Amino acid sequence: MMHLPKDYLDDLLVRMTHHSCAIENNTSTFSEAVSILLCRVIPGKISVHEFYELENHRLAFNYIIENIDQELTISLIHDIHSLLLERLHHERGRFKSQENAIVGALNHTASPEETPSLMDQWLLNLNNQIQQANSSDDIILSICSSHIEFERIHPYADGNGRTGRLLMMHLFLQNQIVPLVIQKENKHEYIQFLEKQDANGFSVYAVSTIEKEKQRYKAFLNSLPKELSRGDGIDRCMKNL
């Protein structure tokens, strides 16, 4: 796995969590996310539901980092989803049992009956495409295409977007590529890629965004003479409150 400085992981955790949850209409601010995720302080005005969305995303993020060398399996995907929906949904960690739909989308999602087999095929296709890739851009295209298909299947009753974006992070890191952080400001563009099933357009956007993320990653990689622990990062955060 690529070397990930602790400060970069803290930075990535906050950005991934804040923006991914904001895309799903979580209204907490970036500073509130920092307070919860790094400082471990709960702002008084945040709702219980929105707190758990952020806190659960932190747990799922850490689970991915701890298991980054593990092959992506349906069981691992269920684990990620289970962590994300802890205390938020009774069907966490298992495929949907009833029909669902994507708000505002015209595309139909998979039925509960066909979801398990479609997800098995989804995973097989994804692995084959990555194995046959000849460049990092090919890998990015494969991951973007698979994300669109994952969201089309919509395998869970809730939490599909957050789960799918964390799966992309897992796949990028496994293939020595810095993660794609989709900012809330780009939500409309991102949703358009999904609705139009525009894998090529999504891939172009991802390549450009990942190039910027590389520069951020390199800045963290070069800025410290030695790695600081996450505990050190939290200490600094507490002093700055």
C-alpha cells in the first residue's frame, strides 16, 4: 500500500466525511466535522442523526485503512455499510429487502431478489477490468464505471452513496492512487454522471480531481521530518479550539 502520513489521513478523513455526508444533505459545517472527527468534541447545535452520520463515517473510514490490504469482497462491503449505518438503520450490513429508488432519478434500481447476483457479477467485472488495465487512467475509468453501476443497483436500503464513495477510496488506495474526494460543491455534476451513466465523463473529472489530490498528498508527505501520530494531531486540534 502507498505510504500514508498520519496528518494526511486526518486531513483526508475530515474532507471525505464532510463532503460525502454533505452530498447526502448532512448540514454540519466543516469546522463541526473537525471538532467531531479529530477533536472528539460534539458541537452543541448538531443533531443526533447528523452526529452519527459523521461518527459512523469515521469508523468506516478507519476500517478501510486498517483493512486496505484485504481483497474487496461482498462481506467487506457489508462490513463497511454496517459501520456507516450503525444506529441509523435496522438493515445495516445486509442487502435491501424491499424495492427502493433514487430521489429525483429516472433510472430504476435493482429488485431485492436480483441484487445479490448482480453484486456478485459487479465485483467479478470490477476485478477483471482492473486486472486488464494498462495504466492508472484505465484503473480510474474502471473504478468510476463500477461506481456508477453500484449506484444503479442501489444494493442497500440506505447509505448507498456513502458506501459507494468509500469503496472507491478503498479501490484507489489498493491500486496506489490517491483517493477521489468529491466536494459538495460538485454534487450536481457528480449526480449528472450517475444519472446519465457517463463513465467517461466521470473518469475525466476524477483524473483532474485526483491530480489536485496528488499535490495535496505530496505536500503532507514532504512537510514533516517525521510522522506524527493521530494523537498528536488531536492534541494540536484541542489547543487550537
